[in-house]
Amino acid sequence: MKLSRAALGLVGVRWYSYSDGEGRRLLGDPAWALSLSYLAAIGAAEAVTALYDLQLGVIFHALLMGLLLLHSALVGPSPLQRLLLTLALAPLVRIVSLGLPLAPFPQVYWYLLTGAPLVAAAVVAMWVLGTPWRAVGLSLRGWAWQPPLALAGVGFGAAEFYILRPVPLIAEMEWRQALLPALILFLATGFAEELLFRGVVQRAALDALGIGGLVYGALLFAILHLGYLSALDVAFVFGVGLLFAVAVYKTGSLAGATLSHGLTNIFLFLVFPFLL
């Protein structure tokens, strides 16, 4: 799973919560209506980008990001403010992926050039919100769960390959050609996207929306795959994203999801195009 350019057993877990009780909200709460409205707006911006016009889509995303930042400032300190701030990272994903001059570089380096700013943005968001590393899953807890989740990435890569049938990122399946691209995919998609979505966004969504924040974060992650123009892939990514969300929630660690996500993309773009 990789964000396109144009495009539960939930017990025994201790999260470092910053909510003041507002995190235990129900679907009828105004925070849900507001959050779903912004989710729909992000989806509309993605649809415009993928189906109509790239430049108009970037403008839509830029306006939406500005609105989210302004709204968060008006709301004042609260779990909802933190969610609005982190949601502004979603339009940034598309602005970065479409706004950088990537054409002169080999395609595999696109992921590195777009992933690095997203990691920086996630770290800045953590600093602004005062979120400690462990609160977003940057720890080595829950190791009993991590190896099977990581290995599942091979199966996820095979499933998504049959859905998308992407062209390989290397000329032939030879380890010297594949080593650097594999490292780039692991860092720029596996680590960067998990830190952003299952770390920063999920933490804010849980505080503002309660346990439903797991579903909310997975929906946001899936919407940002609309650029592949495959409803089946969006549904698949939502399911895998929800699994990752639950795993991170249950273990308190991004390790398994990061490894699984990285292996998914490594096998999707570097291995299975030559084998399947």
C-alpha cells in the first residue's frame, strides 16, 4: 500500500491520553459530525484531483488545509483542536506528492522525496501538540504480536498486486537493484505513513472521538488511495488500515504495522511483478 501521487480484543492497553474526558464521545456528539464533514471534504478533494484536474485538486487541498488550521485555532485547546491540526496533514500529503518537481528523478526516489517532508510534518505536529514518542507507538512493546503482523505484509502485497497490477520499480529482480529501492519503500512508506496515520492522526482521533477514532483514521488512510481509481483497492486498504490501527492500539507500538506496511510495498513493487 502506497499513497498514490494523484491519488478490534481491545483490552489491556494503556495509552497516554491527553483528553479531558471528551475522548469518550459517541457518534451523536458534534465532534463526530464535524470530523466526518472534514473527512468528506478531503474525499471530495481527492476525487477532484484523481478524476478531474490535478491543479484544481491541489488548490482544493490547500484551501482545506488552511481551513483546518484556522478552525483549530478558533476552537482553542481541546481534543478536537488536536484532531483538526492533525487532519491538516492529510491535504499536505497530496500537496507534497503533487507539488514537488519529481519528474527528473527515477520513480523509486519519488517515495523518498515525498516521504521525508511527511515525517518532518509528523514530528512538528507531535512537538506542537506536546505528544511524547510513546503516545504515537514509537516503542518496542507487544512483541508477541509483531512478527505475525509483519509477515502478513507479504500476503497483503500479493493481494494488492492482483488488484492494481503495478509495473515494477526496477528493471529486473536482482538484489543489487532491489536493495536501495526496498530500503526507500520501507522508510518512506512503511515508517513515514504509519507514523503519520497510525501514530499522530490515530492518537488525536482516539482522544477526540473515542474508540471510533480507529475507524476514522482507517477511513482517512483509505480515502488517500482514491488516486489509484480502484474501489476494490480503497476497500482493501481500509481493511488493512483498520487491522494496523487495532494492532497499534492493542500493543502500543508501531513496529509490527511498520514492518508489515513496508513489506507490503516491497513485494508489491519489487517482487511480485516478476513472480505473479
